[in-house]
Amino acid sequence: MEKEKRVQLEAQGWKVGSVEDFLGLTPEESALIEIKLALSKLLRQRRREQMTQAELAEKIHSSQPRIAKAEQGDSSVSIELLVRATLATGATPLDIGQTIASVRTTVD
């Protein structure tokens, strides 16, 4: 956010902060969310190039609605499912690792 805009909002009584501050997330929780979102995006991109959600679901013995949730970053989807589904699109462990490594985090 631009400094000038922030000053204006605070002058009007608004509290300005990050999502992490608002939700009270630890750096680890924030990093986990960012990793899951990055994996969801990778899955969606790779799956769209190759097959339908239903085809992927059949391939990994899941359901189409579950694949849709995985691609949307739904919090109920495990990292395990994201990784299994992404591997089923032909991604390598290196592809997945690079995606995780690209996530900017503030965890020390």
C-alpha cells in the first residue's frame, strides 16, 4: 500500500495491517497457507493442459468436486492430495519443490 494512502486511511480512523495481523496468524500458519495456494495453482495449470477434473479424479481415485476444491485452494484439502494430484499430471518432485521454494515467507 502506498504510504500516502495508508496515512489518509489512518487519519480517518481506519486500522491498516496485514491479513496475518487481522487473523492472528503465526508466520508458520501464513507460510502453510501460501504453500497450499501455490500448489493449488500449479495443479490447476498442469491439469488444464492435460485432462478434465473428472479424468484426474478417476486417475487418483478421488472425486471431481474434490479436485475442484483442490484447485481452488480450499482449506479442507490436504497437502498430500495436492501433491498426489500434481504428480498424477506428470509433475516431478523437483517441480513441486521449486513451487514450494518460490513461496515468499517470513518464517525465520
